[in-house]
Amino acid sequence: MQRYFATCLLLLCLVVSSAFGQTRIDAGTDGRALPAPEHTSVVHTLAILPDRTAGRDWGMPYLSKAIEDLNRTQPQAVFTIGDMVQGYTRSMTTYDAEADAYFKIVDQLQAPFFPIAGNHDVISGFRNPDDHQFENRYKERFGPLYFAAHFDFATVLALYSDEQLESAPVFSDEQIEWATGQIRVASIAHKPIIVLMHKPAWRYRSSHWDEIHAVLAGARQSGVDVLVIAGHFHSVQKDHDRDGVQYQIIGTCGGMVDQGPLAGQMQHLALLRIGDDGHVGMYFQGVGATLPDDFLLAVDQNRSFRLKGDQAVECLTVLDQPVRGPISESVRFKFSNPIDVPITVVGGLFNAAPTDQTVPGLNLVDRTQQDILNTYVSDIATPFRQVGPMTPVTIAPGQWTDVELAVRCEVQPRMILPPEFNFTATFEDSKGRQVPVELRCRVPLRMRYVVGPYGVVDMMACSWKYDVYDLPEPNPDIGLSIHEGSLNIAVAARDDVPCYLAEDDATVRVANPVSDAIVVRIGSGENQRIYLIEPMTTDGSSPTWRATAHAVLNKPDQFTYTLERESRITWDTIESNSGYGVIIQVPLDLVGEPGQEVPFNIEVADNDDTYHTQWRRWADPKAGSTIILPNRF
């Protein structure tokens, strides 16, 4: 009965506010007050700013351009789809600085602005779902976590898809009850209902979305237009309608992408046009172009994602580091087609800066490959040279083929970055367009290093597998020498954000640490010795840990770890404004016998007080790299 009277009161308020042409905000949680202006314009246009996270500094100009576009088109209100700050930090100062940078641009909007919370906006870098400090800060800086904006021409329901502060969205009973009540009231008013959320909850079985959808379907059955919009996937795709309810996922505006528009990834705005007849239409606008809401269908987006994510290209050859002599060999690549239509693959050695790419049939220029170029990990000045071009190959669905490409490299004075090959796999999409998908593969380089008595820092740890999220930071430098019965390992890391966070889970500390860390691997197979060093330890004890790997049942490539102290390995750290240096001393009897060739690797983990760990390694784990000990110790 109490719920019935609350709904009636809400309906009465809606009718009264609509009669006077006012917008009313019903906040689902506490937070900064949202604007509730009167709307007198007869043109009913709403705009949505898509995701802008992980785009770093190059993404902000896209956001600035979007604000300029919006101020020209003059929508009646501007919403976001969440993920306005990079977040995932452990520093409130960093969070506030990112919020300030966002508002410095968005505050130039000439329309009311309604933010919506995404995972980057609320989740803590401490990886603790019980840590609500950034969620609370979001409410202070941006507004309530969920709310309804009742315009005189439509209701916009903004839901909170990260209540659990974890990966999968799960709506609480409280939010479901609030949302369904708002939907029932809005459907009685017989005006369009637009539902916004960051994560597409309808794609997650555990989200309880069906309870909300059932009420939306009832509203649609009564003749009300219903459109549900989400983001998070950084890609444009129109999902299937369900019970007459439209479902749509939008992409990015300054956020991280690594493909072109025909693969669903572009910097854009989403615009809603609500007619006097109550119909809602949606379209996208890039720079110099407007795009229909079915610009890319989910079936084609899935093809693009599968191509770049299902190991469509694999390097089957391991080359030597060209420090002991020149290289003149063929590199063998395996190309697989995991999708349901043929693909054509062509490409070669990546040794020149990317250029602008035009999108056929559209007034769009795509600079994605220029934007994401990270010269610290992709060496366009590589000394490797390809001998002859690659002949394009066409591969049927479910099939694969091998291609050999000849390369040469003169002898080098020190270890170099792995040569990178960039290939383009093209397929014909549902609209008859040729869709290019960029595939990248780095060639493993084997290191055979003769350890001498002199401490020369003449190698580096680098990224051996392409990852668009690699930070644009210099690689750590590595030096090895033998002195007074020890293998001395020098690591110089250019890391301007030292990080240490106590962590009890041994597997996390070795495989996905929350602190800066160095992992030394000596030997192979069951005889491999793994040592963990955390150079930013704050308790002064500076221990070295011996890690023991345990294979996960039925998952041969996954391991758990246990740790115990290794008192015989010592190390010292020197910090500076630009990073830190570590000297590690390993007794030679823990390394090997005189004259022995020993499998060896060093891994450097960088955590900048963020959620994610970046690894740089002395050698590709697949390359079988070794050190050669002197005949006498």
C-alpha cells in the first residue's frame, strides 16, 4: 500500500511539473544537485557523450571537439554514458585532477549536463569491492549514482551498472524497485522512455536485467517508445530489439580504440531526436559526418573482435638477438580465419609511421593508428628489413595457412626491440563494405648472453606481445656481471611513480602484482627457480622471496604460486625523480655450474598506483633465452 501511494504521488508530481513545462530530477541516491531547467524549444534533441577512458592525453581533443559540435547543434540536454575519468587509482588527488581536467572541457557546454557513473568513475585501484571512497567522491563531484530526468517530452532513466564495484553488473533490489517504479510512472504519462547505463546489463545473465526489461516491455506494449543505451565496449553496435524495446551500444569520445570505424570503433557523439508523435530516433555524428544507428551491426562487430582477439596471426619462428652476428632468415606466420566469411590478409614489417586513413564512402578520416603508436614498444626505426613484399592470401572460414617472409638484420651493439609485423585482414560485412582489421605480431628474439666480470648495462626489458594499453614509458635497462662469487643483476627502471601495497596472496604478487616488482627466473621446467623482489617495500626488511609454481588443473598455461624467504639473495635500491635502480646479488651456486648455459629471464612489473600491471621482460618467454656462465668463477 505504501508503495502504491508513493507511485501515485510521483505521478501527481510528474503531471504538475509537465503542465508547467518543467524538468524534474528524481535522485536515486544522494549526490551533487543536478540542473532542472525549463525547456521551451520545440526541437526535442538529446545528446550523449560516449566513453573517454584509457585515451590518455590524445583523447581530450576529441572531447573538446565534441563540446564545440554540441554547442553548434544546441541539444536540449547532454548526458554521458559513463567513464569520464580514467580512475582505477589509489590516489584521491589523481582522481580529482582527472575530474578537473574533464570539467574544464565539459563546463564549456551551453546545455544542461547530466553525468552517469561508469566503472572507471567509481572503482578503486585497491581492487577492493568494499572500498566506496571513489564512489562517494563521484557523488560529490558528479552527482547521484542513478536518477530519472523527466522532461516534458520524454523520461530519461539513468541506471547505475556498477553497484557491486566489480566486473559484472548486478542490480540491487533497491535500484530495481526504484527503476521499475519510475518506468511505471513514465509509461502512464505516455511519453518516450530512454534508459541509459554504462555496462550493457542485458548481456549479463546475473545482472537481474530481465526484471527491469519486463516493465519496459509492458510500457512498449502500451504504445510508448522505449530505447535502452549502454557503452563500456568502446564500440558502436545495434543489438536486436526485444519485445519492441530497442537496444543500442555506443562507442567512445576520446576513449581508447585500436581499430577503424567500419570495425565499430570511432570517436563520435550519439544524438536522440524525439518527435511530437513520441517516436525516438537515434544517430551518430563523427567529425564531418552523421551516421545512422545501424551503421554497424553486432554481427559485423563480433567478426572484427574475433579477428583481433582469436589469434588470427601467430609467429612460429624464433630469431636470435642480432648481437652476436647478422640475421638472414625467413619468419613463418600462421594466419587463421575464426569468422564465418572469407578474409584476405596482407602486410609486412612495421618500419614506418602510420598515415591518415580514409573510410570508403564516408566523409571520415581515421587517425587511430597514429594516435595509438607507442614508439617505446614499437620500433619503426628497427634495423630489420623485409626482403620482398607479401603476396595477399585469402583464407576460407575456419581454415588457416602459413606464410614465410624473409628478413635481414646487421649485427647490433646491444639488445633491440622485437621487430613488429602489421597485417590487415579484410572481410566483407553485412552491408557489402570491405572492413579492415589490424593484426599485430612481434617476432620472439632469443638472447644468448655471455656474462662477464664487467657491469655494463647494455640490454633492456621490453614488451614482447602487442598490447594497445602499453604505457608510453621508456623500457627498463638491464645489466649482468659476475663479481666475488655472485651474479650481479642491475635493473634501471624509469618509473616516476614508485608503488608498494602490502598483499598476502602469493599468486597475485608474482603473476599480477599490485606493487612494483622484479621477477628473476633461472633454469627451466621443474628445475626453474623463481625469485621475487619488491623494490619499493616500505617496512625496511627488503626480503627476497623464492616462488614455487603450481600448475592449475586442466589449465597447463596457468599457475598459482607459494612464497618463502630466500635469505642468500640480497639487493639494494636507489631511488630518483625519474625512477629507481636495483642491484641484485645472486650466489653463483644458485645460478649454475662454470661454463654452463642457463635458461634465464628478468621481468619488471610497473604499477603506477593504478588497477593494472604493466610487464616488461628481458626476453620473450617463448624464445628460450639463456645466459652463458664463464668457465671459472
